[in-house]
Amino acid sequence: MVSKLKKRINMQVISFLKDVQFSDKNVSINVMMDDELTKEVRIAFNKKQIMKEHKSKYPITLMCIQGEIKFTVKKEVFILKSGDIIYLKENILHELEAIEKSVARLSINKCENNKIQSVLIRR
């Protein structure tokens, strides 16, 4: 019955902790889902690995699923532990560093604000 529902509403179940692969050389980045509204990305860090300062043209939400991550924005440091979420507007430089072996979920909101409002009003 669940599989019929999945097909009917185009639903997909994804696990951010299943089959995680860590790299000794680089942060491991896997796009888990990508559509016109959002992109969901799994980031796997070994201890001390860094994603150097960068920015997104879209608003982002980062959730630390496992481990501990140092998230730096304009020299302000936030320590994210398992279950913590941080939101950042578009075009803001930020850097990530794994304090310990970690897995994060990056959600990129590609939807314009007016599209979100029209969806909310229709309900």
C-alpha cells in the first residue's frame, strides 16, 4: 500500500545515515535530492576536515545529524552538535570544520519568497 502511495504522489524516502562514505582526502558531498524547489545534500566530514569559506546564492539550512561541526560566519563561531540546525540567508560567506567525524544535511531553498507565499495562501 505504501508503494502505491509513493507512486501516486511522487514521494521519495531518503536516509542521510545509510551508506555514508567518508574520504580521507576531502569532505564527501552527495546530492540526495534535487528538484525545482529544493536541493538536499549530505556532507560527510572526517575529523578536522574543512569546507573553506564560500557562499550560496540561495538561503540554506544546515543540520548536524551526527558529530560536531564548527560553523563560522563573519568571524562568529557556532558549534553545531547532533540535532542542531542553523539557517543562513543567501550570499553570506561561511566556513565549516568538523570537530569530530560528522554528517550534516544541507537544505538549499531554491524557491523565491513569492512562490512560497502563493503556496501558503492556497492552503
